[in-house]
Amino acid sequence: MNNSQIVFLIGFMGCGKTTLGRKLASRLGYPFFDLDHLLEEQAGMSVTEYFSSFGETAFRLAEAEILKQTAYGETAVVSTGGGLPCHFDNMDWMNAHGKTIYIQLSPKTLASRLEHGKEHRPLLRDKHGDELVTFIAEKLAERESFYQLAQIIADGISLTAERVEEILKG
Ligand code: S3P
């Protein structure tokens, strides 16, 4: 029997990948990896600083490299940056190496969650109110077809780690 299981949590900024991922990892007894944090550790700077020093193109290359070079071991829960599934062959790579779960939420719900966490997010930090909702709706529309390639699509409203664990068990 093959006991390896790498779970990749994907979805837009603010959908809860990191919080849920950490809880899920502790329920399953798996190590937890947050790819943005790994990038920050390796680069010695925040994602915001990375964007302003090197630009988005360099960031996309760096996050893809971290996705593919990290030694996850046999079991892991991995939280990915919101744009990662939409670049290069990252989505195919995750589907080939583990189980992908898309945490789906509407632009309105995401905007209300992001109004507070947006300072750390270079793509959002200068947007407010309706402008923030419109930006999220447009970006999400561009990204949705990539997210839809996930093996599991979960409604992010009131989603708990316990529920994700049940879904994984089938
Ligand atoms: C990004 C999402 C962020 C981070 C970067 C770019 C995006 O991760 O990777 O700011 O393009 O959606 P979170 O989804 O964890 O906020």
C-alpha cells in the first residue's frame, strides 16, 4: 500500500489556505509547508519586498522553483500562493505529485476577508472598497479555469479542517 499523501491547498488570496492548512496538518499529523513563507525564508525578505525589488515575473519563477524543489517527504499539507496554480505547469505538477483542493469563495466574500489582510499582499495593498471587489472579481475570473483543474473543489464558506479531512478520506 502506498501511504504517501501530499495535499496542496489552492485558491485566491484570503480563502484560508494557510489557516486551514495548518489545522489540517495537525489533525492528520503531517508536516505543514507554506510556500510563501519558504520563499520569504530563502530570499531573506517579505513577498512584498520581493515584488518591489525583483518584480512579479521573478516572483513567479521563484515560487515555481520552491514548489518543485521542496522535499515534502511522504506526507505533507502544502499551502500555495494564490497565483501559483496559474503559472507554468504548476497545476499539472501538483496534480501529478499529490491531491489538489481548491477552496472556493466569491469575490465579495474574499474582498471582505481581504480588507484587513491586504497590506502584506502587493497585488492588493493600494485597492479599497469597490475597487478591491472589482479587482478580485476580474483576477478570479482569469484564474478560475486553473483552479478548476483541482481534484477536489470545496466550498470555502465555513469550511473546517475536519470537513477537509472527511473529504480526503472520501
Ligand atoms: C499572490 C498571492 C499571495 C502571494 C503573492 C501573490 C497572488 O499568496 O503569493 O502576494 O498572486 O494571488 P496568498 O494567496 O497566500 O495571499
